[in-house]
Amino acid sequence: MKRFLLRSVLLLLMLAFAAAGAGWWFAHRPLALKGEVVDFTVQRGLGMRQAASVIAQAGVDVDPAWLSWLARIGGRAHTIKAGSYEVHAGITPWQLVLKLSDGDVSQADVLLVEGWTFGQVRKALEGHSELEADTAGLSDAEVLARIGAAEPHPEGLFFPDTYLFDKRSSASGVLRRAYHAMQQRLDKAWAARDPALPLKSPYEALVLASIIEKETGRAEDRALVASVFANRLRIGMPLQTDPTVIYGLGADFDGRLRRKHLETDHPWNTYTRGGLPPTPIAMPGPDALQAAVRPQQSEFLYFVARGDGSSQFSRTLAEHNQAVNRFIRNGGKPGSKP
């Protein structure tokens, strides 16, 4: 009887060692993939067994039952994270379990460029191959409602930056992040504004920053460009800035600004109307925001493009006319400066 019990114990130990060895072998052997890289998405609410089936169907040669078992004995079955994943040749089942448990999702990125309009932002997001275009077909007002924005007009509300996101995220999710990023930047800039700034609200600062963004060819000119507009606002002088006129023309602008455009009144025509236009005209970057709230002190009321990206600043109309003759009428490239 004792011999029988001893043999039984030994047999169980041998089986246990064999099972452990098989488990170790399964956990650490490289898995075969249908290609060098396999992408798959684990939806929210899926259990480990369901996620394992998704992985196998995507092209990873793994038995879902075995993978689920490995996650359970490793204490990881209830910690898997939803998201999009990318696995490469050579990955083992245990590495795959760890990847799911750690939420090591694959990411893509999208660049929102300083000076872009909201239309350009929507085109970039809704046309991105790794984003769900959940805003396509919605009006601008509906897009704002979806991301929780209270403003009635979307222009300028989004911070230009490179945004990383989990593959197959939504366009509205990226927009929401860009919106909150701009709110934070704008609040910070407004809190540090020049006390003598001739602006009444953070939104007015955003409007002015968008004009500075579109009017500046070189970064070193931003603070002086801002000073021109601030000086004009203080004395009630029209801003007379071409980018606002162009923005108001919308699709009717053919690339050439004519005198009739400057004389045709609309809300964004800063030649026919005083003060700031009703909305921003583009996305300003951080430097334009900073220039808008803390312009350089100057007596300049005019500037004109030199043709090389820089600007010539003037205090009087006579000086400005001389600069126009020098840089535009006598062979320089036309600029869109007051």
C-alpha cells in the first residue's frame, strides 16, 4: 500500500512537472503571425477568452483557450485593457498577455498646424486613416456640442500641436483634447497679460492672436506686429488687416485680393469695420498667444511686408507710404499688411 501511494505521488509530481514544462514552453515559444506585424482591437467589455479569439482571428497563431488559461494562472485575466494593439514577429504568448494587461496599445499621430482654419482641421482628422470619422456629416455647431464646447463658432478654439492617439480613436476625441489644450493655454496667457492691454476678454485675445498668426512671416516680428494692432485698438483706428478680409470671403477668395474686396463690407472686413472681427480667423500658436497678451511697447501704427518674410514698421502714414513704395511698388513682392 505504501509503495502504491509513493508511486502515485511520484506520478502526480511527474505529471505536474510535465504540465509546468508544457506551460512554460507554451508561454515562451514565439508565436507565428500571418505577417511581420499584426494589428487588432480589443473592444471595451471583452473578457480574456473573447479577446484571445479576436487575436487569433486577426492572424496570430494562438489557441484562445490556452492563451486565456495562461492569463488566468498568471493573474492577468481580469486586467486586460481595451484598445488597438500591434504585435511583431517573435512575440510570445506571455509577452502578449503582458501587453494586454499593461495596455501597451499602438498609437498614431496627427499634426494640427498653426494658422490652419477649422475646415482644414476637420479635413485632417476626418481623412486620417487611423481615426474614426465620427464628426463627418455633422455641422460645426453639432461638432462643438459633441465635444462639450460652449462657444457658438469653432474657429481658433483648438490648439495646434502633434496629437498622439490610440489607433481607431475618434476624431471628436482628438478635437476635445485640442479644445481643452487651447482653453488651458489661453487661460494661462490671459492671467499673465499686460495690464494696459486694450482687450476685454480671453476670447478677444484669441481673436487678436489668430490675426497675428496669419500676419507674421517671421517669429521675431510677432511682438511688434502685436504692438501695431494694440496701438490701433487704443486709438480706435481700424485694424485694416488683409487676412481677416480673406477669411470673410471664404470660398469666394480666388487667391488674389482686390480693392473691391477691401471695400465690400462683411463682419470680418477690418477695413470697413472698427475693432476686432467677431471670431478668430485661424488657430494661433503659443507664440502668437503670448504676443497678443504682451505686445512689445512701440509707437508703430503701420507695417508692410518686405518680401522676405519680415516686415518694415512705421510710426506715421508718410513713413509707411515710403516703405510701401520701396518694398511693393518698386519691385518688392506685394504684402498684406496695414
